[in-house]
Amino acid sequence: MKAIKVLSLTIILALILVGTTGCGKKKVATPEDFGAVIQDYGYEIRDVIDSDSIDSNITEVAIVAIKDETIIQFFILKTEEDAKNLHKKNTNNFATYEEEAKPEQGTDKNYEYYKIEIEDKYMVSSRIENTYVYVNVNNESSSEIKEILKKLGY
């Protein structure tokens, strides 16, 4: 009887441990990960860290992927707080479209995302730790963008 109690307690503790570690945590993409996935879809990659529109006080890496009229932006910010602030700023901009469509959004241990698709636009603001992906494209590119973001984990 004592062995059954010990075994039961061990199983319960193991389930608690598994349930509280690693769940909901996403892997951060590196610039190399981003480049590898993007190139498979025929995008041109540009380092834009020296662009006037990039705040070098908070940004370590700024890359854009361009194909035709579609642009995907990938950033590594200096801190997670910087990435959170950038995400918040852009989701506030997207919120003006909430009358036209309901956004898909979520938050977990190390990430948050906001996606909204309306008749002619697909917009994504997604953060994992101190990395950030931003997309605001014509809806005709949305299926490819969804595939790319899924492969990247954003």
C-alpha cells in the first residue's frame, strides 16, 4: 500500500512539473532562421539597421524581406521591454480595423501576437522575447505570409 502511495505521489509531482515547465514558451528566431525561411519563398533580404526610420537606441538587428509589394520586417530589440512597446504601438495602430474584422490575438510566457485580416489587408504584430515581426500587406499575400510565420514560430 505504501508503494502505491509513493508511486501515485511521484506521478502527480511529475505531471505538475511537466505542466509548469516549457509549456507556452516559443523559440526565438535568429536572423539566420529568418533568412533561411524567407529565401525559400524568393524574397530579397535587406539589412536596414542604418535606415533613418530605425531607432538605433533600441534596435540591434533590423531586416526586411521584400518580394513584389510584400514586405516582412524582422527586428531584434535591445530588451524585451523595447519589443513589448513596439508590439503595443503597432497593435494600437491595427485596432482601427477592429470594426471591420475581429483580430486573432494571444499572449503566453514569452510571446504575444496580434493578427487581423480584412477584405484587402493582412496585418501581423508578433513578439517572442526581444524579437519582433511586423507585417502589413495586401490580402493576396496572406496565405504565403501565414506559411512563413508558421515556419518561423511567429
